[in-house]
Amino acid sequence: MSTAKFDRAALEAMLVGLRPKLHRYAARMAGSTIEGEDIVQEAVVKALAAHDGGTTVERPEQWLFRIAHNAAQDHLRRRQRERSRMTEADMTGIEDLSASAEARLATATSLRSFMQLTLAQRSAVILVDVLGLTLFETCAVTGATLAATKAALHRGRAELKALAAAPDDMPVPKLDPQDERRLRHYIDLFNARDFDAVRALIAEDIELEVVNRTRLSGKKEASTYFGNYDRVSDWALSLGFVDRLPAILIRNPQAGNAVRGFILIDWRDDEVVRIRDFRYAAYCIADADIRFVAE
């Protein structure tokens, strides 16, 4: 359909509904639920800009996945360059052997395991086995040929099976003592609802993002964020890790203390200069590697 029929309001509504699925793809591509959200945000901005610029949109969902795929590629190129280990010519005759076993394995695989695959393998396995796209739809998203997609899918599945059989010897992360001191102090004040003391910790030029909701700049504007927490009781904070990054975990005491979100904080000395709150981005929790730090 053209942009004349597919208006901006319809695109924005589609982005809201599709965001968890886009994040699922981006997080596995990046090996991080946090970086996955960064990729999704970049894709959303690019999609809206392209629409406003008059781009014709014939298959909106496929178009959005293509934008997210390209954003993920741009993100990953900044970190490393990868090469496929099999040529197209080697794999032109391989059949599509998609099966529930492969799908279950791919869905259950940890984010960091996907990072062991090449970019082409990762895209193919996630799109086919995790998100359920056909081979032809996957080709349309990635721009790869059918033979190359089959090759990547075949090799990626084999790599994931090997990784699933290998022991997980990843050590438990350790907090820097200074980070632990600052985060525990912040958490203690927050849990005590001493929000005046919490506000005293934040910098005048603070940048605050409530992911999937709003962005606030400056201490005066950001102060409303703490007031919103003070008005509700469905939270308690704990120290932990998300994808091996120090984080504040948001538990829900009304639901068995299940983790419902997390908060990332950047410091300048002992001042808080940036807050990213994932309370309203529940789709990020589903794929995150979450660990509590003992009290």
C-alpha cells in the first residue's frame, strides 16, 4: 500500500504492536536485550522518517523488519565484521528442514549464544526458528538469496546444537566496589521512599529515559519521574545484573517479587547523570540474562 493509505497514525500503531517482536529479533542479533532496545529505537526513528519522506510502503510489517535488520547490521558493524564460513555454491541444494525441535532450541538459546554465530547465520536462525518467518520472507528481510539463506540456516542450527551441548562456564559477574556502594545507596534511599535524598543525587543536566514512554532532560523535569514512583506501591528495588551489566532490578511485591523491569544508571563521580528505566518495556525482560546480587 502507498503512504497515502498507510498514514502515520497507522504506522505508529503498528510499531507499538510490533515492538516486542522487533526487540526479540534485535536483542538476539546484538546478544543483549539493552542493545536490542537501542536498535529498535533507531529502527523506529528511521521508519517514521522514511514514511514522512514519502517512502512507498507495500508490505508494512516486512518493511519494518527490513529497517530493523539494517539497523542491527549497522550496530554490529561498529563492533566487528564477520564472514560466512560456507559459500552459496556449497548449499544451493539443501532443503528447508525447519522443524519444531530447531524452533524450540533457538527460542530457548541464550542471547550470548547467538553471538557465536556469524551475522548471516544469526539472522536466518532468528527469523525462521524464533520468529517463524518463511525462507522467502527471510530473504526479503535480509536481502540474501535463497541459497545463502539456506546455507546460513543450516550452519546456524548446527552451531546452536553444539553450543547447547557445551558446558556453561561463564563466571558470575562481579561488581566494582565503588559501583556497588553507589548503587546500594541509591536503592536504599529509593526503597525508603526518601525521594528528596534521591533527587539530591541527580545532576542538574541529567538525561532520563523511561523506555517506551518518555524522555526527560534536566533536574527539574526529571523530578516528576520520582513522584510517579512515590504514587504507586507495586515495586521494590534490588541490586543485580542485566546481560552482565550492573543494574537495579525492579521487583513486584504484589506478584511474588517477580522482576518486572530494570534501571540502568550512569554516574559522574557520585552524581547520577543518566537514568534508563525499563519498567514499561516488559518485552526486554523476556530475553535478558538477569542475576541478583546477594545482600
